[in-house]
Amino acid sequence: MNINRLAISMLLSAVLASTSSGLSAFRQAKQIELSSKDPGSKVVTFRVSAKSLLLEPSEGTESTLFRDEAIFTINNKDKTYRVQSYADLLANAKQKAASAGAASDQGVEFKLTDETETISGFTARKLMRVNRGQPDAEFWMSPELLPPGVRKLGDALRSSLPQNYWARVHGNPGLVELAVLYGVPLRFKADQQTYQARIIDTPESSLELPSGYKKLEN
């Protein structure tokens, strides 16, 4: 066999093998639970797959599902849900950004650093929350765990938001907003507590919209 053809064949085999391995790893949906060492301290559960992202806070009745280019806000108490398209969300964000006032010294800002760390096999990047000019929380966010559609939405939102956006709108985003913008949190420190992710496999069916729930109009 021609040596060059053999080398190319071996190279292609290696590339295909590594690509197949990466894809098969992400085909299996994951469940990420964030909690501290204290019993009963779980604050949120993320479920992710190649197409969907589901966020389930430990407190409250609402969960948030991202799939099919739309956000489903699910009320598990009333068994209802509302739908907003990514396009509508992006348009609303741009409108709010255009009307944002001047940044307030009392506002909250988020600064994405260049510091990275491998956590549970995934690359995470350090995100700092600055409150009244002082860092008061840090988050280690992994965009690798976001479905491509959600990652694309986050890229579009970040490019649309002006500098110091949260300080200008006097907002303090929750984990839903931070996940869309920066990735799934694998560790964070706030209020003198450290929360660490526990990652396990979960069935794809756990990311489905619950059957029997009624759709409400926005």
C-alpha cells in the first residue's frame, strides 16, 4: 500500500474515533446537582442533552426548559407552561438594553476571567460577581455542557448587552440567566458557602415537557 495513503488512512481513523467518542459522551444526557457539604443543601439541578437544557431549582414550583429554539417556563404546581421563542427573547433583551440607564455604583456586575479549570472532566471558566465594586461571589461555568442552540443564544445575547448591563438595569441575574450567557455552573462560592456539582447520567426522557400540562398564552 502507498505509504502516504496509509498515513492519511490512519489519520482519518484517529480523527473519526476521537469525534465519535466525543459525540457518544454527549449523547448520554447528564444530570448536574449543585449542593454544599451540608445535608439537604442542594440548590439546583441541571439536566442537559445534545438538544435540551432543563433547570430545576430546589425551591419554588417553576422549572425552565430550553429546546426547539424556545424557552418553556413550567409551573409544576398548576401543571401549566408558557413558551417564548429564542427570537422573542433576543428582541426583548435588545429593547431593554437600548433603554438601559447609566450604570449605578450600587449595581451588580459580572466579569468573565481568563482563568480556567477542569472540573469533573469539563473545562470551566471563572466568572466573578462584583457588588458595589467588591467581588462577592465566583462561579465556574462550562459552556461545553450547553446544547448548541442554547450556546448560540448565549452568544447572541452577550453581543447585544451593553457594558455593565446588570448595573445599568439594576438587575441581579439568577442561575438561569447565567447558564444561558456563560454555561452550566460546576462550582460556585457565595455567602461563605461552596457549592460543587455532582454529575450522573440521566435518561433523555427526563428532559421532556411533562405530559398533560396546559399551555398558557403569554
